[in-house]
Amino acid sequence: MVQDRIEAIEQRDHGLEKLGDLTRACLFVATALLAAFSVIAAVTIPGQSQATASTSATAQAADSGQRLQGLPRGSLHRSAGRPVAVSGGSH
């Protein structure tokens, strides 16, 4: 009777050890997938070169002491038409 209890405890401990190993493996795989998808997302962001060019123009203007010009007055206006959503770059 005592031997059965000891065997049951050992089986439970072995099962918990397997569960811990499986949990660690899942954590490792999830971390690797997160890293892979992050790299893919970073590489495929549209308009990345545009943002770099804009930042570069701002830095050049700041270095040369020039001031960047804003939009002329009246260039932004409200339209009575339906709003339009535009996506993508200017290729």
C-alpha cells in the first residue's frame, strides 16, 4: 500500500516535470515566432524611406539655420463631400 502511494507521487512528479518542459518549449517557440514576425513587419513597413527623407530634410534645415516653411494659408479647407481614405505611398 505504501509502495503504491510512492509510485503515484513519482508519476505525478514526472508528469509535472514533463509539463514544465513543454511550457518552456512553448515559451521558446513563441519568442522565436515573435522575433521573426517583428523582423518581417519592420522590413515591410511601407513608406519607410519617405520618413527617413523627411527627417533628413529637417536635420539639414536645422543644421543650416534655415526654417522649414509650412503650408500656405487656405490650403486646407473643408469639403461638403464624403471623406476619402487614402493609403499607400506615392510610387
